[in-house]
Amino acid sequence: MQPVEGKRIAALIGDGFEDSELTETRRALEEAGCIVSIVGIDDKSKQRIRGKRGLDDGGTIRAEELVADVTAEDFDALLIPGGASPDHIRTDKEVQRLVREFDLLKKPMFVIGHGPQVLISANVVRGRQLTGSTSIADDIRNAGGLYRDQSVVIDGNWVSSRNPDDVPQFNRSMLEKLAVAQPVAPASPA
């Protein structure tokens, strides 16, 4: 497996994200040498984004970048944790644009729990195999996706998972996918 050090990951979140689906995946990515950037949807997210449980340590998190200011070209992969966050951000046109860019470029997209709701709203699910929270299985099917009730499903550039219990296997699968993905070219000096 190739090293993943230095790969840039956009973690796209809004209020109500499932804490462990962000904190544990972020920790695994950063321990492997990845750079994880929190991407929010509005100026308010630069002040505070609340997890579903207030983050496992009781705190909040701030967006480092806004979705309107980034493109898929800026990152090697996209992470969308679940919880209530996907339902809050899924209708945002910039969120949909970013997801479609990642999909068009065939860059890795990692979704867990309710994260596939964002893929559904971006209209990229048709014909793809994925998993997610069992409560959105019908939504995935209705969008033309092929729902699989498995801890991790890999379909091309996508890695999907069901819930916090699956995070250890999800983390391994993300790192394996990153190891074979082509890195983003370094930005040229301004």
C-alpha cells in the first residue's frame, strides 16, 4: 500500500453531524499523515459547528474553509459524516456542486451513516452500490442506488459505511482507497 501522507481531505459538515463519524475518522486520517480540512456551508460555520452530541469531548468545531470557496481540485478526497448534518446541508447548491465535481473527477468520496443523503441530493447515486444508515435505505433505492446492508461498501471511488459501529472498518477502507488514489498536484506559487 502506498503512503497517504500529505493527502488533503475535505470533511464537509453542518450542525448535527454524528460526532464519532467525524472525530474517529479524522483521527485515523491525520494519524496516517493526511491533512483534514473542515468545510462548512456558511459564515456561521466559521464560528461554530455543533456535533449531534456536542462532540465527544463536549466541544464544538469550526470550519476552516467554506464550500463556496473550494473545488474538488483542491483536495484528494471528500468525507461526509452522518448524523443530522447531511439533511441540513444537502440542499445547498454549492454542496451539490462540490459533490458532483468529486464524482466527475473520480476522486474518493467517503460517506457514513446519513452521509449518502448528500449524494442523493447531488443526483449522483443512480446505478451505484452503497450503504448507509438503514433508515435511508429506501431513499437510496428511490434515487436509483443499490443499497447494501454491509459494514462497508466500495464502488469505484466511493467508500460507504452504515454507522459508528462500523467506523474501524470504514477507516481501514478509506486509507486503502487513498493509498491507490492519485494525489492532488501541488499548487503553483502565486
